[in-house]
Amino acid sequence: MKKNYIYGLITVLIWSTLAAIVKSLLFNIPDLEALSVSSIFAFLFLLLVNICNGNIKKIHNYGKKEIGIMAGLGFVGLFLYSALYYHGLSILSSQEACILNYLWPMMLVFFSAIILKEKLTGIKIAAMVCSFIGIIILTYGNTTVGEGNGTVGIICCIIAAACYGLFSVLNKKADYDQNITMMVIWLTVAVLGGVFGFMTETWVPIRGMSWIGILWLGIVIDAVAYLLWALALKETDNTATVANMAYLTPFLSLIVSAIFLKEEIRARAVIAVLFIVGGILVQSIYGQRKTENR
């Protein structure tokens, strides 16, 4: 199996824990506090990794302009994305927010066609539509749009998806060393989360099991998974093939949420998975055959 598929698969498994972990944290901790503190751990972990493997020296290869671009990527892709997604999670159930969030692989393919000039073939469109139908099936009838701030939560998750799809494409186009880039990005997110958090929230002490959630979120999900995903996209010349792997995450996330948050898995989820996995298989099989025929 190619490295990009291995990176993508590991990322999908880790990301399946994101919604449940964040949802459980937000019961006790404000959105931006959870984002800022976990991002500090993500930054420190990546800093330590870069120091240990000698990669930290590469930061001298980048000037203020390049570091500024990395920080800009962090603002658009992971600060705005995370802040909006976390807010959506605080309003919706974890499965509803996760399902809406997974509009981003479609956004990634769309932005790749516009920015990277990757060809939007009929197969890619069919795979996107197939997977999107699965998301519609999962979403329909679950989200109580008319109750409370449900609409706000939905809008936040959709905009968040667009932000991360755009970030993935712009990060690939920038073509910087991902170990350095992600370190700068998470430092940016930590600072912005802290600044806006102190301005808009009343922060609380983090206690007990919440620290385990913060550490898992910061080190495993933020540092390891996002770095692996960035590397997976760097290793492929067909962004859509890797992007479609991400559609496995909503189903896995439903299982994790059912176990840890006791959220019910509805029958429609099983039907939706057939469409979600179908889209992945269509794109992956077509991409593999195309490679073998070259």
C-alpha cells in the first residue's frame, strides 16, 4: 500500500474520535479555551519532534513572508475551521456536527479543480455525489433545525467544512515542509484561540479527565493526525482519491459517539455507509486502474 493511503487511513481512524472527544470537553470547557489549550500541546509536541529529528533547522530556510503565509494558513484552515466546528459541536449532537463537517472532502475536490487545476472528471463527480447522498441520508430527519440555535450550528459546521477544504488545497499549493508548517500553524491557532477566548469567554480550570481529553485532542488529533493528512495530500497527484477516504470518518465517528456519548445509531446510518463507502471505492478503484494503465 502506498504511503499516502497509509497516512490517510491512520488519519481517518484518529479523526473518528474528534467529535466525541470535543463534545465531551465542551460540556465543561468553553470552545476557544479547549481549542487554545489543546493547540499549545500540539505546537509543543511538534516542536519537540522537530528538535529531536533535526528538522527544526529548516525553519531558517523560510523568511518572514513564508512564516506569515504559514500563519495565514493556520488562521483560515485550522483556527476558523476549529472555532466554527467546535461551536457547532456545542450546539448539535456529535453525529450531526460530524456529518455536516464531512462536506469538506467535497470542498477539497472542488477547490482543487479551481486552484490546482486538477481535472474534475465524471468519475470524481459521481464519487462525490455518491458519498454526498450518504451524508444527506444521515442528516435528513436528525437535525432539529427549528429548535434553539440549531440553524447556527449547521451554518457553523458548513462554513468550517469550506475553510478546511480550502486550507488543504492552499497548503498543498504552498509546498512548504509540513513538519515546520504544522508547528507554525498550531502556534497560530493557540495564540488566536487565547486572544479571542479571553475576549469572549469566561475560562474555567481544567480538571480530571478533561486533561486526558485535552492531551488526546492536542497531541494525537491536532498534531499527529493533521500532519499525517497533510503528508498524505503531498504524496499524491490525485487529491480526490485521498480526500474520499475521509468519508469513512463519519461512520466510525458514529460508533465512537455511541460508545462514549451513548448517542443512538439509527438504521439510516447503515444505509448511508453503503453510499459513503461506495463513493470511496468508485474513486479509489478508478484511480488505481488509471495508474496501472499508464
